[in-house]
Amino acid sequence: MEFNGLDVILRTKSAMGAIVSTSTQVNFWANVVSRTGGGGFTVGDVIGDPSCYYDPLSQRWFLVENDGGTNNAGTGLWIAVSASSDPTGVWRGFLDIPPQINDLEPFVGADKNGFYVCGIDSTGSIPTASQFCDAFPIADMEWSGAAYPATTHRNRLRGFQQASRPVIDTNPNKSASDPFVIAARSGPAQNCASASCTWGWLVSLGQWSGATASIVGAHNQALNSSMTWYTPPAAGVLEPGGNYVKVRESHTCGSAYASAASSSFYIACGEGVSPTHMGIFWAQINPSTLSVMQGGMISPVDSSGNAIDAIFPSLAIDGNDNVVITYTGVSSTVYPSTYTTAQYPGDGLGTFRTPAQIYAGATSYTADNPAGWGVYGSTAVDPSDGTVWGYNQVGLSSSEWATGIVHFSMPAP
């Protein structure tokens, strides 16, 4: 499934890229969403920040998108849920009304007990008043027949830092009493304005009691001391030929993923390896003791030894606890391209393997003010066979970027 800012596209895996069906965003949401109190999706609504997740435990697809409202007046988050694992089947959805006016940048995830979506209320104050995470019992999302996903037991959780995201957990043996985890940076903003910002990650533990979810604990931990403060240069990140690509989303954790047994989780964040280059900070965290089990910085270089800027890394873990990170890499000799690196259970603690380019960009992207380069990348494990899919922005032409889709097996990317 390809869920972008314009369309909902279904493609075959066997003939990668072959389109099964295409629907515009407007038509998709108009067909699946029921607005509380009557009415549905309004043609002319401003939509953006698409987020897609398939939950192998409930065997449901989840699509979440910000709706700025008619003429961008602000409405909420559209949430759509498939009837089964087949995305070509029937969908149902609802509008999740924000705390104040307008939701932004939703991140989604699920575990055996709940479905979670974290968003930024754009009218709130940074860092905590604007951030919220809604937790729904997973049973309420598993609609069937003519029903819609139930919203009666929505739990609105507050007090998080900006850019929070639920930790994806696919452990089928997780008990009802085991906590869910919300992870985020602890700086005062997604793009912290200066080196005086607090560097760290913030872990919040949630607990279910029946259909009620609440936060039962939080912990702040300093990031790796080898990280250097990085501010994206006004001109952008250097590309071949002296061109630049603008990066507006730095110091951002792309994803958080639990191990197969829920005994730890990983985060991967874009951070500075020097004042002029972005690398990847990663960490494995024990949710029971809230301690760092291992972590480090990844500082990729090209074949000429030039530093590669790693833009918006994302991470996933398969059923054998192989960990894979994909990201967009660019340097003075490399067009914006998709890279991957991995850590296998037998590798030494604190190490990831040498990154490899797996989807080469075709040219420099020089268009002015691109919309958050790299933000729409993702990494996911295919529940049908345990293979890995990566999605990252790559350079297509000077005025166009494309989504590079890569598919590979573990343990060898």
C-alpha cells in the first residue's frame, strides 16, 4: 500500500510496482469516514501528513491523516481501518477531534492490546501542551459487518514531548497488564532551536485496565555524549555538482520498535555527528528498568570518504530480533538515495554494520522549500514472510522527488 499526499495506491508485491487500484485522497476519505454527529468528509478539506501501518496481530490496516479542514480551518485526524488484512476490501473510519483545533504529524502504532495515534495540536504551546496520544482498545478497532470502529473508549493521554510516537510491538504473547510505550525526544521542539536544548529521549509507560489506558511512569535519559549539535544550513545539504537539498526535519526520531518478546525497544534518530553533518543516533532501551542496554552513533561515508548526511532514519525489528535501519543519504558525490544498515543478534553490542546503498537517486533535487525531505520514509517487516520493506525519498529530477521502495531479506540486506 502506498499512502501519499495525493492518492491511496495498492501495488502487487510479486510484480513490484504494478498498480492494482488507485483512489484519490478525497474519494477515499469521502467513502470510508463517518463524521460524529452526521456528515462525512468535506470536499475541499486540506489533508496532509499521511501515516500508514499494518498490524499483523489484529490483521488490520490503519491509515491516519491530518485534516486541516475546509480552507485549512482545522478539523482533526481522519482514521481509517480495513475490515481485514486485504486492503482491497471494505474500509471504515472516523474523525478524531483534537484537543483544540488542528492535529498535525500523526504517528501510529499498535500492540496486542491497543491502537495508538500521537499527534501535535498546532494551537498548543511547545513542548507538552500541544502533544497528545490517543489510545483505543484494539478490540474497538476490529469492526465487522456494517459497523464502524468504536470510539467510545478513546483514552486521550497528555503531557508528552513533541514528536512523540507509540512503540510498535508485534509480540503475540503480550499480556493485558504489560505496558505500552510512548517514546519521544526530550528537547522543547521537534526542531530544537539551539544547542542549549536538552538532548534526550523521553519514555512514557502506559497501562491498560480493561478499556481504560493511563500513563503510569516516565523517564528521561541523556543521549549519547558523542553527538554534536547540528543545525541544517540555510542553503541545505550538499549534493553533487554544488547543489543543495533543503532539510527541515532534523533532530527527529523516525520510529520506535519493540523486540520480538517486548523485552526491549529501539529508536533511531537523526542527530549531528559534527556541526555540519547529520548521522544516526540509535539506542536499545529496556522498558522495565528504563535503562539503555546499548546505543551509539552511525556516521556514514561515501566511497570517497566524504561524510554522508543521513536524513530521517526509520527502524524495524523482525521476529528474530534482526534490527534494520533505512534512511535517505546524500553527500557531495551521492544523489539523494536510500541506504540501509543492520544489527543481527550475533553482532557485538553497540555496533551496526557498514551502511549499503540499495536504491540510487538519479539526480540532484534543487526545488525550493521541499516539504520536509525524508519525513515520509519508513521501514516495515512483512508479516507474511519476515522480509523487510523500506521507503525513502530519492532524487528523481531537479524539481521532483520520488519514493524509493526497497525489499530485502534478513540477515543479509
